[in-house]
Amino acid sequence: MDRAGAGTVAQAGLGQQESGKPVSLLARAPSSVLLPDGTAATGRYEGRIARLDWGGLAAADRRPFWWRTLRHKRWQYLGIGSQHLFVGLAIVDLGWGCTAFAYLFERGSRTLLADWSQDGIKGWSGAVSDAPVTGSRVHFRGPGARLSWQHDARSDSLHVHVAVPGLALEATVSLSDAPPLLLAIGPIGEAGDGLAHATQKTSALPVQGWAQAGGQRFDLANAVASLDSSHGLLAHCTAWQWACAHRPGLGFNLQAGYFGAHENALWLDGQLIPLGAARFDFDAADPLAPWRVRTDDGLLDLDFQPEGARGEQRNLGLVASRYVQPVGTFSGYVRASDGAAPRPVHDLLGVTEDHSSRW
């Protein structure tokens, strides 16, 4: 098996079909995250999957119901970036509860104009659907707060609504002409009691709408969005570093930690390219210092300059989290394939993340 997993088509250099459409380097997304024998359909794939559902995982059947409930984590994260701002939205089903956050970082002043988070009761306060993209519905409601997005099949778009203390947002995120979607499926790589994980991710998606925070109103017409929809049976203690950045024709997703290299990918000129294992060089005690991110296959090497960050720390004994998500720009180079000429990257807006959870 090569570094990209069972779902990867051998890379023999980039090419174009006669129609002008890029040749796919990844197999098409399967209909299920599970193989007929109840094992995970491990690999990286291109395209949408209808559901992320671990209900038939053979290894999970050997665990008690309470374990499956506590270890099953679902979340959707939506990032929206432009010349003027970055918005981060997330709704998380923890298995035993739910939580959500929303923030707006204003790039001109390098300040968080809005930073909201809230915990709630699973099912009543919030929910994340098994449908990751098509047919997806996620919502959170709490005292003075409403946060949701859902897929509209007629327009193939997400309708996003945010009304939380300090931030209001109404937006439509189009999926109709989206770059190829990434689907990654695989086992949990770190020691512990986790079993498997799956994630569906997009690159730059057009946005229409507005956001309002700190007495300012922002037009989102020139913004792009990226969606991360993830479901897993994860270990009680889970940690990762993550980086994600997108603009039309260029984007990437990298993770180092519990999911190994399964979700590492580059979007370049309409093509989805699997990447090798990622390395994050940064100062955990000073996350606003420069970072360096690179992959062991030599296809990506970028420096990250933070402009600001959103972070949160909690310690409730059995449950704890430490999280920081700097916002900034990446510069360096990417390559379409081994031996290809480097493609310069300048001022690509995105985020990094250092996260550890006891959940």
C-alpha cells in the first residue's frame, strides 16, 4: 500500500484528459465508510459520500453501548476567509454533550471582533447529521445563541445562519462548481481506545452574504469557504496539529496526530493531489511566532506568519481541552508531483491549529 492508502490511484505525473478535465489521482468515493466485512474502507478518495456512519463497524460491536456513545465524535467546521476577515464556525457532538464556537477575526486591526463559545445538551442544544455535505444539517441553540447551516439540494449550497453574542452572519456557500472533494477514511493511529475516523473536506467555495461584528458590517462576496465534516470513534485522549488554507485554484489540508497522513492533500488547478506525512515546526508556548509546515514527499513546504489567534483552555477533570487556532498567511512552494517545478505560494490565507482533548 502506498502512502495515500488503499483509495489512491498510482501517481504517474499530472495530465489532462482530452476534454481538458484534470485526470483524477484518487479513486472515487465509496458508498460507505465500511467494507462488506465491517472493516473501515481505508484510503483517500475523491468525491462526496452520502453518510459517515460507523454503526456497522465490526470492532465497535465488541464494545459496550456506553463506550460507543462516549467515543463517537461528530463535528462540522466552516472557515470563511477574505482580504478583510476570517470567520471560524464549529458545532461538535461530543457523544455525551455538544459544544459550539464562532469567531470573527478582522485582519486590518488584527483583532478578534467576536469570540463566542457555548456548551449544550446533546440532541436538544445541538446536532450534527451523518450526512457530511449533501443533505447535511447542523445546528446549535442556547441562551441568546443560534448557529446553523444546512444543505439545499436545489441550489447545491449551504445556507449559514449565525446569531450569537457579538456576531451575526447570513451567507450562502455554493457547492455546485466545487473543486474535487476529499474523503479520507482510516484507523486511529495513536495508542488508546479509538478505532476509526472519516472526514470529508472541501477547498475554496464561493460565498455570498454578510457578517457583522464590533459595529462593522462585512460583505462576503469576495470570500471563500472550506468545510470540514468529520465523524470518528476516537480515543479518550486525542491530539493533533492541523493546517488549512484555500483560494481559487490552490488549497491544502494537513494533519499530524491521531489520523496520521490520511487527510493530507493539495488542491492545485482543479486537481486533488495526495500528500505525504506532515511535519509542523512551531513553538507551542508562542503560537503567534512563525510556523513551518511541510510534507515528507517534498510536495509542500510553507512558512506560516500568524496575524492573530483564537484559543481556549478548559480543565474539568475527566474532560479537558487545550486549543489554539492562529489565523495568518502561508508562503513558500508546492509541487504537483515528484520532480515537477515548484509553484510559488504567496500570502495564502488560512489557519493552523494545535489541539489536545481529553473528551
